[in-house]
Amino acid sequence: MAEQREAIIRFDIRTILALMAFAAIAAAGIASATQGWSYVFDSLLVLLLGGSLVASAFCIGSRRAFWFALFVFTLLYLLATHNSLKPLGIRGLPTNTWIRNTMNRLHPAITHVENRSRRGVPYKATVIEPNPKAYVGSQIGYKSMAIVVGLIAAYISRALYVIAQRRVEATSD
């Protein structure tokens, strides 16, 4: 009986449903942009980072490669978006600008007209204030993108591990 080889990249129905659920939660969080949703994503990131670190310690083979890459790249993306890597010369990522612009379009600035006076002369002034939902939505967007980047890197890492294992098996035969 032939030995079954591990797939380079595999998406079972459970994984696809989990990714769809994550996309729905991220879209809901970004659309409503409340502090509660921000807390949900903070908790999700803590669970993801902690769980991936523990899983990388206890798993072997391609699963270890997956979980370790998920931990490292999610954390690196979070550090890069929160300007923690400025001493290394990393000033921000292109996705930061994209997320900020998207949030400003989704949650536009608040404008209102105020009655003011200068030197006793009354006039109407249009005041433009940034929408606080745009800031909260950006934070949720950064956290969502960190998870997406981590997952992409994790699947690539797992695929590279499987390819390397196949090469080792081919040279040992």
C-alpha cells in the first residue's frame, strides 16, 4: 500500500468556514467601529498569539512550521503598524495608508456649522472634526490585517516545509 503524502496547501471545509466567519466578524467590526469590537479583536489577537506559541511548542513537522510562522508574522505586522519598528527604519506599511483611507471613506469626518464672532462681527463657520469611528475602525482594520498576514505567512511556511521534506525524502531514496 502506497504511503499517503501530505498536501502542500490544504483547505478543508472547516478551515474555509472559519475563514468566512473571521471575514464576517471583521466586516461587522469595521462597519460598526465601536470600542467593544476593538476589545473583541484585542482578545482574539491575544488568544491567537498565545495559542499559536503554545501550538508551535507542542506540534511537530509542518504543523509546527504553520503555528510558528503565524505567531511571528502576526506579531511583526502588529509591531510594524504600531510604529514600534521605527528604530529599524520601518516607518509604516502600505496597508496602513489603505486602511486609514478606507476608514475615512466609511466613517467620514463630522461637519457642522457654528455661529461665531470676530471683533463683534457674527459669522457662520463650518467646523470639520475627525470621526472617532474612523480611528477605532482603523485599529480594528490593523488587527484584522495582522491576522490575515499571519495566516498567509503560516500557509506559505507550511508549504515550504512540506516541499523541503519531499526533497529530503527524494534524496534519501
